[in-house]
Amino acid sequence: MAMAGRRLPRKPKKRPRIIQKQLDEIKADLYKVPDEADTGKW
């Protein structure tokens, strides 16, 4: 509070929608598992 001169907000500020969509796409792509990886194991 001493540095800013005012109290901190109770809720963090939201990200813009465009940035949030990009982050969601990146997270979804990381967890995709190709179907071809399962074939040939057994």
C-alpha cells in the first residue's frame, strides 16, 4: 500500500478474451494424445 498509495483490489484483473482464448488453445494442444501412439503396443 505504501508504494502504490492506495489499497490493492480485492479481485485480480481479468485477462482480455483474445489472450485467454490463446492460452486455452495452448493448454488443450498439450494434452492431446495421437491415436497412432496406441497401435502396435500389444
